[in-house]
Amino acid sequence: MNQLKVCKFGGTSMADGNVILSAAKIVKADPARRYVVVSAPGKRFGGDIKVTDLLYACSDCYEAGDLNAFEEAFGKICARFESIEKEIGKNLGMRAALDEVRSEILNGAGRDYCASRGEYLAAKIMAAVLEIPFVDATELIRFKPNGQLDEASFSLAGEVLKKYPQAVVPGFYGLGADGKVKTFSRGGGDISGSIVARAVAAELYENWTDVSGFYACDPRIVSSPKCIVELSYQELRELSYMGANVLHSESIFPVRSAGIPIRIANTFRPEDAGTYIVKSAHRRTGDDIVTGIAGKKDFCVISLEKSMMNAEVGFVGKVLSVIENHGISFEHLPSGIDTMSLVIDNAYLKNGILETILNEIKEAVHPDRLYIHENIALVATVGHGMANNIGTSARLFTALSKANINVIMIDQGSSELNIIVGVDNKDCDECIRAIYREFFKEEER
Ligand code: ASP
């Protein structure tokens, strides 16, 4: 087996000099950990500001032409990196590197360039601490003109990294089709780690963070939820898309097709086993039928009723063209013989767009009834085990009715991997707790 691991350290694992030294110790503890991908320094304590947020603030000031505010914001970034250098107790050349970044921003290098510098400087620091080469992400990761990841990055990064038996790579960015630095969406360092793992054909992609694995639900909603030992890529994708934010939901794509497992591990408790994300998690039975529960607020459900809808060729297509014409994508499309609903993220429906869409739908398909539910939360109960266990939905809905939760919409994914319920935003947390109690806590039922 190819003894090769890629480790990615998230923002809290890079937050100050001491934790960077702990991360470096983790890397050194296993010679297979040859490639390291890092995030920008994150929060050191509640109320602290992530370096990436400071950089976006700098960029805002620059774009607004307020140079005094820019200097003030940039000063905070300098202070952050200089204190890291001091804590590490080694000259890491931060002053010169920061001066260069400042002048590039002032020369109009762009917003993504500015946002990416937290990762760039963090990777320079990690490379100096580990005494291994720094390889810039612009040499490895490329984007297509439409802004999507260019999959040619896998072979490009593989070729480049072949020259380096060990390297530190900054996460979160690559080179755009216009030749400028381009970032992924927030939290995208996880995607960079996955691309590097794929490129070097790693045996394992280790994602080091500040939790000991992927929990069955958000610990802020249920205290000390079960830590999942193993879950499948698909379960992870469903849960992270629905708000479980341990890993970026797009980070599985590069490793999935190569079958490289991901391990979520805790930099602050490296001895903990963590969670493994694999191709097909063990079939679960009995109490393990549900793998996890996640919820996301702020959706709008547009529901239509029309007699004989099922017989009307092109009905759904006409409704979908209306939202397509407004550049809006939908999350779910539950339907019955005479009914259909569209679940849309509220973010798309600002500035009167909802009103316009409703009018256009009426005109396009003349429904008997058209109504909306606003401020809906979607709660997904996810698990491969659900397909094989009769009575899972009965248990779920009985638990919700016992908890007095009004279910506004139900959607079961066609793979039987998840059951999604739509509830009022205010019921979201209680809905998650009720499902958790039913499937994970025998004694509390
Ligand atoms: N630093 C970036 C962010 O805060 C990317 C990352 O941490 O993965 O979103």
C-alpha cells in the first residue's frame, strides 16, 4: 500500500503559534504525513476574528477607496502574523512577506488575492516550522472560465508534487482562468486538501480540526451527541449540505472517485480515533439505522395544486422554467398526483422576486391553488440503514408528533438515504432533538 497521507489543518489548528507547533508535531509523528494543506489562522477564542474575515474587511476598505481604514485593518493582520512568529520563536520573515502582500493589494491584485493571503502566509509559516518546501496553490489548482474547478488540476498537481517528497500547500485558492488568484467558497481549504490527496494518490486524507469527529447532530442543539465512527461519502454530503459544517460539502468529490477515505481528527486531542468517511459505510441495523441528523433554516416552500396535474404534459417543466428564467435553483421538489412543491432558499427570493415568480407561475400553469410557506427549516435524517429497516419513517413521524411539531413538508430522497421534513424555523432545533431522542437515546423515549 502507498504509505502516503495528506493532512489538512483548519483555521483553529492554525490560530496561534502554539497550536501551529502542535500541528507540526502531529505531522512529524507519522512519516506518511508528507503533504500538508493549511487554512488561514482562525479564531483563538469566542469573539475573535478569523484572518480571512480581516482580509475581506481590508479588501472592502480598499474597494471603497478608504485607505486609512485599509491601513488600520491591515495593521490587525500584521499584528496577528507577527504574534504567531513571536510564539513560534523563530524568524519566519513575516515582515517582508506582509509588506509584499500589502503592496500587491494596493496595486489592485483583487479581492480573491487579498482573501487568499491568510492561507498563503500560514503555509509559509508551516513550511518554515517543518523545514519542508512551500508549493503555491496557483501551481496546482486551476479553475475553468465558468469559475468551477478544472479537473485537470488533479493531474497537474500530481505532476508538480512528484518533484517534492514533502510539501506544504496553502488551501482555499488556485489560479483562475484569467490568470489571477481565485478562491473557493468559504471553508474551501477542505476542497484543496481533497484535491492534493487525489493528486498524490494518498492512502488517507486527514482533516485536522477542533472536534473529535463528525457528530450525529450539532452539539449546540443536543449536548454530547454520539460521534460517528464511520460514514459514507454520500451520507457526509447529505449531512454537510444540510448544515453539518465539519467539512465543506464539496470536499468529497475529488477523493470520492479515487476511493480515498477521509479521516476527521482533532488537533487538540490527536489520540482520539475521529471519524472515517469511506466509500460504503458498514450496513447498519438495529439502533444504528440513522447515521446523523442535520438542519438548515430559511427556506420558502411554494406549493401548487391542480386537479389532473398528473395528466398534464409539461406542467412541472413550465413551473421550473419560471424559476430558471430568474436564475434560481431549487433544493427539493416533492410531488403528488395533483400537487407539487418547490423548496427554494430564501436568499434567492429577496427584493420582491417571490411575488414576481408567483405571478408568473399562475400565468404559466393556472393552478387551482397556489400558496407559500415562508421561513421553513429543512431537517434531514440521514442513514444508509434506513432503507433496510421497516418502520423507520413511522418512528420518525411518531416522534415528531409526540414532540408536537407540525410537519409542513416531507421529502424522501430517491436513494432512501434520507428523509427530509420541512418545519417552521422556530421548530428546527426541537425537531432535531426529537429525532435524535428517538434513534439514539433509548432511555429517553
Ligand atoms: N480561510 C477560509 C475561510 O475562512 C477557508 C478555510 O478556512 O478553509 O473560509
